[in-house]
Amino acid sequence: MVDSVEKGQQIQWTDSISVPDFPIIPYIEGDGIGSDITPAMLKVVNHAVSKAYGDKRAIEWKEIFAGQKAFDLTGEWLPQDTIDAIEKYHVAIKGPLTTPVGGGIRSLNVALRQKLGLFICQRPVQYFEGVPSPMMHPEKVDITVFRENSEDIYIGIEFKAGDTETKRLLETLKNQYAVDNIARPENTGVGVKLISEHASKRLVRQALQYAISQEKEHVALVHKGNIMKYTEGAFCHWGYDVAVEEFAAKKVEWGYEIENPNNGQKILVTDVIADACFQQVLLKPENFDVIATMNLNGDYLSDALAAQIGGIGIAPGANLSDRDALFEATHGTAPLYAGKNLANPSSLILSAEMMLRHMGWSEAADKLIQGMRLSLKAKEVTQDFARHMEGVEGLSTSDFAQAICRHMR
Ligand code: NAP
């Protein structure tokens, strides 16, 4: 499967990414609405690249398989060929995947992140004029979340209430470690939260590097360390350690300050308790630029932020390691709309915009954003937005993609 593409060249990675003019990029169509939104994304990206570079550059798309389509073709939900292809080509994009019921896989998305070592989930949340939002000033939201992908409570170390080993574990905690508030060990479940120095530091390092490269002014380390001192609290301390040891941060009243070597501007690094953060991103979203946080907080926070700018239908995402990048729609397969040409492809299209910037093809990314911005402003939107807008008739998925292309100048 991996070597079936004859034209096009591989993206190379040595110390940094090196993108040929005709790169091969694997894509996973996705389940449910994947067959609606993925063709729309491919059309928009091809048009943006052609508008920006004429015939000097083009993407050689290569379909790879995961989810239902993979199962139907190969009998496997996540074939090894798919993992190999993403590792080989370094950049890939995917639609949403159904979580197989009773297939022995908790989630294909989690499996992909774990198998590929994609330790960061990056979610930029930005408002587009014209999109219906529950906020009075959604335009004040321009926040990028860096969520740690590889550990926390999501690692899956869980013990079922009532099992013999669970009761034994709880008795050990009670007797040997003097944990005296386990009232009913016979009927209590246990989950283990793992937060390591290594994973915390590499996440915060990437968030700080992003703040420098994107000339942001504030990085907030979001945690609940006042309660969970040795996990969330430790994350915060290790985050500050990275800022001091690797970015020469200096102590200031509200946290630490880094000097951006690119422009001499100061970047403030602070920490915010998670519950306070949920309040502040609603009341004062303009105070936030970059958020670095652990898996569970990041999961909640990125969807809550997405709601502020119109919902997960328009929020893009990327899963990243040091070398590989898998861009993805942040919503699920929306089975209600599958195959009906009605779903909103914006999340996947904006994920493709992140992908183009990751490749250094910023001219094409700018064209794509321009098309999207003007289309939304002109109220040329899909039904999920149109139903909240007076007198607006929703476009089909394919007509919306067509409108985005038409608005690229
Ligand atoms: P979902 O697929 O995100 O859909 C929930 C609702 O969100 C839809 O019914 C629809 O709302 C709206 N929606 C989501 N995406 C939309 C789009 N592109 N355009 C228009 N409306 C959209 O969540 P779910 O129903 O909980 O999950 C369904 C399946 O997806 C499950 O198998 C789940 O495991 C999987 N999933 C996959 C991913 C992923 O691949 N990254 C993420 C989450 C869930 P209305 O009905 O109000 O119109």
C-alpha cells in the first residue's frame, strides 16, 4: 500500500521538515460524514495550492485506510500499513473515525496517537466573522491549546469496582499508605493518573517555541495543582523549569518572562488553576494566547473554547510528535448526516490550513483562509450554521467547498 504512488516525492525530515514541490500526502477519508467532508477538503486545498503556486506545486494525495473502510478492505480497523505510511511521509490528514464497538480498541484516534507517539494535540481556536456564536464578543477569542496527548488519566490504567484486585489495591492503600478516606473499598473503582517530567517538559517546550515563532505574548500553564500536587502541580513546576532552564525566563510579579529572540518582545508565562481558567476564557478571552495543559484539562478546554467560536464543526486540530504530524477534524462521524452532503467541512479544511503552514506553504494557507473568511462573511454556510441565522438557506457540503474556492482571489 505504501509504495503504490508513483509520482510525487516524499517529505523528508532531518533536523527540520523539507517539503518537495510535489509532496505525497496520505489521507484517511474517515467514517460517517468523512465521505462528505474529505472530498470537500481535498478540493479546497488543491484549489488554494493552485491559486498560490500555479502549476509549480501540487499535492499528490495518497489514500490510506483506517476505521470502517479499512475493516471492510482488510479485516483490520487500523492496519499497520497505515501507521507505516504516516511515519514514512511525516505529514498526513484524517477525517473522523468511528470507535469500533467491542473491537478491542478503545478509540482509533487514541490508538493512532499512541502508535505514532504523537504527544501533542494542538488546537487553535479563532473566530470567523459571520459564524453564529453564543458569545457577545467571540472575536476576542484567539487561543491555541497545546494538550498533552500521551498520559494523564487517559493512559487507561483503571480498576473496576468490586473486582478482587481492585479491593486488594484499595486495602493496600488504606493499610500500608494510611489512606484513610476510602470508605467503601468493596464498591469503589480506581483510575491512575500519570504525569511525568519528560512528557510535561516536552509539551511546554513546544508551546513556548510556538509562542516565540508566532510572536504570542502569553503562555498559560493550566493545572489543578492546588488539589493534585504531585501530578498537576508537578506539571506546573516542570513547565516553569523549562521556561527558566531552556528559555532564560526571569521571575516577574505574575510568573516568568521570556524575551522573544525574534522580535525582542516579552512573553509572559503564568499558571492558571483549571476551574478559574474556564471562567476567565469566557469573561476575558483576550487575556489568553497559548494554553499548555495536560490531557483531560485539554480535552475539556479545547471543546469549550470551540463552542465560543461556533462549535467543533469549525475547530481544527493537529496531533504532533517531533517529526510527524497528523491533522484531523476535531468532531466525530456525525452519523445523522453521513452521506447526505450536509455536514460542515470547516474543521477538516482548517486542519488542512494548519497542515499547509506546517509544510511552509503559507501562501496557499492564506488563500484558503481568505476563501473561508469571505464565504462565512457572505453567509454562504452549511446548515449547522444557517439554522442559527435568520433568513439564511444552508449550502450543501460540496457547494460550501465550491463557495470557498470561488472566494479565493
Ligand atoms: P459527533 O460525531 O461529533 O456529532 C455530534 C453532533 O455534533 C452531531 O450530531 C451534529 O450536531 C454535530 N456535528 C459534529 N460534526 C459536525 C459537522 N462536521 N457538521 C455539522 N454538524 C456536526 O459526536 P458523537 O455523535 O458523539 O460521535 C459519533 C462517533 O464519532 C462515535 O463513534 C465517536 O466515537 C466518534 N468520534 C470520533 C472523533 C474523531 O475521529 N476525532 C471525535 C469524536 C467522536 P446536530 O445533531 O446538533 O446537528
